[in-house]
Amino acid sequence: MGGKCPHRHVKKRRYSHKTARRTKFELKGDDMVYAQLNITDQERPSLPLDEDLPGMGQYYCLHCDRYFSNIAVRDEHFKTKRHKKRVKQMMGPAPHTQLDADLAAGMGMPDNGPKLMSM
Ligand SMILES: [Zn+2]
């Protein structure tokens, strides 16, 4: 007798690789990043020192919402395709925000005019 040994069938652990779980590491929503990009440097708070982050949170790519351990790594990141794509995306038309979705759904911004009915 012979045949296939049932134990030989090893399931591949598809979700062990980081890329497969990319969504778990996913970053801020595009609209949030976009909002960050639209404020000036003066308005933007300086990066707080954070021991939990690589490089104490001082080397940050705003476009990608990522932290780097040192400036060289960050500069390398600036040259990557992924980053450039991201920048291009951010330079383009504004990403859809929740407000857009609400407007599209016919739920406009709350009208802040004078209240006609007093409580
Ligand atoms: Zn980047």
C-alpha cells in the first residue's frame, strides 16, 4: 500500500506575513492625512518625543503616517515608490471624507442658522 500520506498536507500560513495583514497596520485615513497636510508648519504641533516610536517619533513621514528610526531611513523612504505614490495621491483632488459621504447621502451639514423653534 502506499498512497498519499495525509499528514503531508501542510497548510500554508497565509496570514503570517506582514504584507498579508497590511490592513492591520493600516494608517490613518486619507482624509486625516490630507487635513494634516493642509495646515501650516506653524499650526502643526512639533513632534512629541515618544519612546515607543522608532527614533523617538522624531522622523515622521506625514504623507504615509509612518515613523522612522533615523533621518537616513526617512530620506530613503522619501525616495520609495510607495511614498511618491502617496504624495501624488495627496496632491490630487481631496480624498473622500465622511462629510462628502454625508453630503452625497443627502445629509448636509447641520444648518447653523438661527433656531426658529425655541425650546
Ligand atoms: Zn512617506
